[in-house]
Amino acid sequence: NNNTIHNNNTIHNNNNKNIIFSLATAFKCMNNNEFKEYVTQSTKNTNTLSKCLKNNKYVDIYSSNKNSNFINLKFNHFFFSIQAFYLFCQRLNIMFDIIYPFCFDKQTSFNIGSNYLTTLGLIESDIEVVAEFINHSILLYFQVIQRIKNEKRGLENEPPHKLMDNLEHYLENSSISTEIISLSNDITSFISSFPSPYIF
């Protein structure tokens, strides 16, 4: 996750192809009852994720009545850059869906889905841990931005890409806080405890 954004996007896209392939294969192997259980669990996981994230003061959550397998997060804080947050999450081993990977300025929100989490075997109690990771990452992001802001006066008046540049410089050249390292390790450990759905 310390590679460039371009490389990470390539890796992420390849993983998405593998995930789609694995889901198609897994669904063919499911009987009707198993598939119904999967859909039911995925819906439960989405509801749990939404419930655990809705109290975050930085985020507005939207859900679709047509698709109950994902929620959309939009940050209500004026000092937020989805490009910068994406970079920050990559450092923490968190991946989320982006609509315009090379035009971040067009996007103001992102999706978190429960399909992939459900295929890993996660249930509601596991989703609560995932939500805790996300909430913690949001808090840490704004703490880091505040530090950068304190060091560089007038940052509020600079364009979004400048915030991205400053964050990238901070992550590469500053001593990363123990909180960030600890959260990254916790997420990696948690993810590795579940088998990959695209290894058969």
C-alpha cells in the first residue's frame, strides 16, 4: 500500500475483477437456500454498517431502497478531499469504491458495500468491527489534516489537489503516529483472519 496511487488503482481494479469472478463462481455453486441466506446476511450486514456509522458527526449516510447491499457516505465537513482521504485509507489498507478514480474533484461521496464483506464470511458482530475501523480512520484523517493545517497557514484557501500534495508529503516524510500504525496493523490482522473468496 506504499506504492503510487496509479499502481494501487491497478491492483484494486484487478482485485475487483477477481472478486466479480469469484462471486459468479460462488453463486453457481450455491443452491437456492444458500443464496437466500447470503442475501439475507448481506442485508443484515448493510443495516449494521449503516447503524454503526450514522452517529459519526463528519458523515451523512444515504442508502438505496433499490439496492440494500451498500451505503453511500458523504462528508459534511468543508475541509475534506476525497482524493486525500482515499490516499490516507490506502495507507490503512482500507479500499472503497470510487466513481472517478482520476478525477476526484467530481466526486463528493463514496460507497461501502456489504457484498464482499459477506462473501468473506463476516456477520453482524464482524461488521461492527469494520465500522469501528472506518470511524477511527475518519477521526485520524481529520486529526492529520488539522496538524497539516496548523503547520501551513492559509491551507483553507488552496485548491483540493494542494491538500492531497501536503498529505502525501506528510505521510512520506513525517514520523507516522503510533495510532495510525496501530490501526493499520489491526485492520491487516483482522482482514487476514478471513479466507480470500477468490482462492479456490
